[in-house]
Amino acid sequence: MSEDRWLKFGQSLDEHHQWPCCYVFKFIVARESAQAVLDLFPGIETGQRPSSSGQYVSVTAEATMSCAAEVVAIYRRAADIPGIVSL
């Protein structure tokens, strides 16, 4: 994603959230990459659900974020995980 799109994403978050707030992250990833997603949320309880084929895993994490920049930082790190889908 371009820097401009990251900036717009952060601005959109600021328009729709009042910080600090609880933010829900949802990702779908190949089963073998699930740990990389879990590593984005150290110390935060996450939920995992395998796809019907077992090939993919959906990961949900709910965390208190203090600002849009924190949310964007997690999505930026997630973007480096091959094949990840952010919901």
C-alpha cells in the first residue's frame, strides 16, 4: 500500500473512532502463517477459527488502541505476511 493510502486509512480511523478505544482486528491467512499473525498481538487474547478445509485460519484480536497510528502500525506489519487478507 502506498504511503498516501496509509495516511488516508489513518485519517479514516480518526474520523470513525474516539481514542482510546477497543479495536477489532480480523485476518485470514494460510494455516502455516497463523503464528505470524498471532505474533502481531503479544499478550492479547486472540481467537482462531480454521476454514472448513483446514487450509486457512481466521484470526480475531480485540485490543485497546490509543490512536490511529497504533492500528496502522499493526496493519503495516501484517502486510508483510505472505497471503494475508485483512478484513
